[in-house]
Amino acid sequence: MLLLQTAIIAATVVAAVWLAPQLVWVGLAGGSIALTANLVFGILASLGRRSAGAVLMALMMAEAGKIFVVALGFVLLFRKFPERLGGGDALWLLGAFVLTLSAQWLAPLVLKTEPRR
């Protein structure tokens, strides 16, 4: 899934280079926030747990960590570059973020794999 997310980030950067070169960093930032949040989720969720309750708690903590990373990423970005994120730039940022985040729902359709037995 991370490979698919990286491909989506690359596609938004290429689209930005073609349409408006000044938006390249905005698309890269939006995709990077989503990618980093999913990495945090994967790391926290994969910590060794054995019981069902512990697995559920790990997933809940991983989701909380993911939300925290997303909020922190957007706060830092909007505080650091408020003048560069006005109007259409903010839409490009959120679009790249949503496209990269949607890879988790697109992965089963795009990455055809046989189920493990």
C-alpha cells in the first residue's frame, strides 16, 4: 500500500509540474502528511499483541496516533507557510492529501493478490 501511496504522490507532483509548477511543494506536502500518518498507524498497529483485547487497543491507539500526526502536520504547515496556502493552493494540498489517503481503499482494487491460506 505504501508503494501505491508513493505513486499517487508522484502523480500529483507530476500534475503540479505540468499545470502549475509553484504547487509542486504543496502536493508533496499533502501527500507526505498522509503517507507519514499511515506509516505511524502501521508501526503502532503492528506492535506484538496476542489477545483480542490487546489487538483492539493497539488498533485504537494506532488510529489516535494517525489522527495526531495528521493534525500536527496540517498545523505545522499552515503555521509555517500561511501566505503560500491561500485559495487554490490549500485545495491542492487537501486534494493531494485525500488522494494519497484514498490509497487504502483503492489498494484491494489495484493490487490484485491471492489470499493467504
